[in-house]
Amino acid sequence: MLLALILALGGTMLLQQAYTPKLGLDLAGGTTVTLSPVTQNGTSPPEEILDRAVNIIRTRVNGTGISDAEVAKSGDNIIISIPGVGQNEAIQLVATTAELRFRQVLAMQATQIPQELATNAPTPAASPSATGSAKPSTEQSAKPTQSAGTPAPSASPTGKALSSALTAPTPSAQPSATQTGQQQGKKDQNAKATPTASPSAQVSTPPMQDPNAGIDTQGIDPAVLKQFQALDCTDPKKRGQGVQDDPAKQFAACETDGSYKYVLDVAKVVGTDIDTASAGVQQGTTEWIVQLDFKSKGAGAWSDLTTKAYNSQEPRNKVAVVLDGVVITAPNIISPIPGGRAEITGGFNQASATALADQLKYGALPLKFNRSSVDTVSSTLGQDQLRGGLIAGIIGLALVLVYCLFYYRGLGIVAVLSLVVATVITYTSVVVLGTNANFRLSLPHIIGLVVSIGITADSFIVYFERIRDEMKEGRRTLRAAVEVAWVRARRTILIADAVMFIAAIVLYFLAVGGVAGFAFAMGLTTLIDVVVVFLFTKPFIAVLAKLKFFAKGHPLSGLDAERMSETSTAKRTTTPQEA
């Protein structure tokens, strides 16, 4: 079984081509991000709000694996230290607010987006599902309308389905009678044009267009309508990414690519109504989606929202998904959606879908933060400390081995080989955890591994002393003493390791940062100690007991007759003799 475990760990390393452990922030360097809170009145945020943000960020970091990242407060700022170089995805994960809102669309308008954006904009198309639910084509050009007047809304390039009951909009542009007349007049003018041009041309100024033409302004806050008219979505810096919108108020927002802008109603469903979120591939397609399950309260609100949108006219039959102040998608509602489940689509890939799901799953930050600094951390000091720590560990290990060989002689070989096996299992475990669980070896981990040398040696000493006690009684052979001593020693070994493991668990969950890393390493090596003692040390000693070198008590075996008779001799010399 022990050989199978070693082969499994070694085979995993070979298959994943990972031969060295990942190193933590202090050994490999990394990135430190300082987040400064932004409040509406510019005052310091409440302490409990900052604590909540720290806990959410720490949970997000831990959700990516055992990465040994550190999250701490420094005044009003939050400092995040992430090991490794180029951790942009992790920084994006912990620094975004992830405020999700579901809002009914009250008005929408296409914008004049740059030509290169219009050329490269995606044009997805949805096909009818096997169940027969309607999903009309969403293949639309993202190029701006060039005709005069206000362009009528059309399908959002990224708008697809929130569930089987959602589909992207397919409205058609309906030019007004004035526009039709102007276009017809222009055609007639071109048809009657002759090569002879008049010496002068009279230029007429077109009448001012109503910015709200074609928009149903009923129920829209005039202030929000004014913001909507002034909103410039063609400039990425003005699209409002990261804006912490008030869910209790109407809101004007841009789509992520800037091709549309919207007037949105108050948020009926928010991020806190979400129970779980996960990334996956939509059934029957290769498109990545984010699947949401709402809490009981959120499920009812979601059903009410989709029912209201379903009973409304274009464009109010849409529900916009707003993340951090920007519309991800705004699909049509083709039927009410009960049940408390939804899907978000919008041109995701695996990385972006997973990142969004993690943000929603681990919670939205209660504050908006600015990145006041992003610094690269050098590993020079950590490398020096690592070198010193490894030297100290090697010296300590060598002294333990010398002592075992000097005091236990032949039995000391068992201790040496057991420590070698424990080292192999520990190293392969650290490498496999680094590849699959993002475990990063830092100085606290190394301290925990070095301390475990003493824990492992204690187990050997307990067993060896039990064997010698049985042999000193003079009533048992070595083979019998090995078995009887094991029955008595294993309980002591298990109790000692259980106490150490419980302490490691408590320390890991109550502590943070380096202390938690030390506890993790100590708990890992405690489990490895149990495996080595039960699967290697005891069976190996049972094999050695069959050899004449140990069974006959060779002077170098550590079980020689002279050593085993010391107690008996002492007892006999103190016993009075009869005359």
C-alpha cells in the first residue's frame, strides 16, 4: 500500500511534468496590491464594513487554492499580497466589487461606436432548442445606424439567454414618416439630377431632433433621463465600469462594448439574492455560461421581475444584467421564469466565466476600491532566509540520525530509512498539492516541515523503547517482542499524533497568513508520520526480527544480550543472598 501511494504521487508528478514545489511570496516574490476605499462623502468607512471586505477578499483568495496569499488592513486600506509573478487574474478577482443587479430595461439606444469596434463586434446567433422554445436569430450587425434621427434599438451583440425562457432581442428599426420622406426626396433628387449643376446651391439647416424621439419616457426619472442623454459610451473611460450603483434608484448604463446605452429600472434582484454560482458549458453548445441559483426570497423576486418584463412592450420586455455598473447582457424575456434558476451568457470563455462565478459565489464587496498601488515583491530576503533555514534543518536532521545510530545501533537504520520514506512522501505531496491545489511553499511551511522531524522521530523512539522493554524482561523472543510492543506502542503513537493534528486544525482555521501556513504543514506531516509508522516502520522491523543479526542479539544490533540484561543484572545485585 505504501509503495502504491509513492507510485501514485510520483506518477502524478510525471504526468503533470511538475518536479519542483511552487514557492510562496517570501521565496519566489509576487505582487502586493493596496486597495483604498472610495466613499460617497469622502469619509473613512466604518470598521465593520472594512472587516467584511477583508473577509470576502480572503475567502475569494482561499477559493483559488492554498496559495499562501495574505490579506490585511492597514488603516483604511486593504493590502493583498499574492505569491508568484503575473497574477493579474487573481488581482482582478480580489479587487473587483462584483455588484450584480437584475434591472428591467426602460429605454435603450444604439451609440456611434468606433469603426474598428463595430467591425470586430461578435455576431452570435441562437438556434431553436430541442424543446421547441422560441429562440429567434440574434445575428445583428454592430455597425452604427447612419441615417438621420435617433436610431431605433436593435439586438445587443452580446445579448443572449439568461435561461431557456430568455432570448436576445430582435427588434427592427422603424424609420419615422419624416425620415422616410427625406430619404424618398433624396432618391428623387438623385434620379432627376443632370450634368448641368446650378451655379449656387441653397443649403437648408435640418430641424433640431428631439433627443427623446422614439423613447417612452413614462415612469422614467427626469434626472436619470438627462444622464442617459449625456452618457457617452464610445469612450471606455466613461462607461462607468466599477460604478457602485444604488439598487433602489433608476440607473443609466452602457453595455460592456459601448454599443448600447440603457435606462434601467430599480434593481428587483441583487447579488445577495444569489445562493450559488458556477461556470459551465451550455448544453448542446460550446458556449461558456454562468449558472445561478437564487435563495428563496430571490427566487420569488426573479419570477416577479421576468413576469413583469414578459408583459411589457419593446424594449421594456428586456432584463439587463448589470455587473459593477456596466450591462453584460440585456436579453428579451419570452416567458416568466419561476424556479429560482438563471443563466448568464455574454461571450464568456472558461477563464472569464469562472472568474465571474467566483466573484458572485464568494460575495460582493461592500465598498468600491481604487488600486492605489501595485508593487512587485522581491524574493532576495526570503531566499537568504530559506538558505539559512535549510542549513539548520539539515544539521538538525543529521544530529538526529547520528544519535539514533549511536544509541540504537542497528535499529537506528530503521529510523534513517523511515525518515527517508517520510521525506519522499512529503516532497511529492507538496509538488502535487502545488500543481492541483495552488499550494505554495513558504518559510512558515518549511518551519512546520522541519519541526515534524522531531514528531516523526518520537514515534520511532516510542516503538523502539517498547521493544527493548519487552526484551529486558527476558521472557520473549525478538519476534514476539516486536508484536507485543507494537500493540502497546501504537496507541501512544496515535494519541500523540491525534493531539498534534487537532492542534494543527484549530490553528489553521483560527489563524491567518504565515501561522496558518505553519499549521497546514504540521498537519500534513503528522498524517504522513502515521502512514510511515504503520506502513513502513513496523513491517520493516518485523522483517528484521527474522534475521540472525537481530534475533541472536549481535553487539551492533542494539538488541545484544549485554544491553538487554542491564536491568536484570541490576536487580540481581540488589537482591540479598542467603548464607
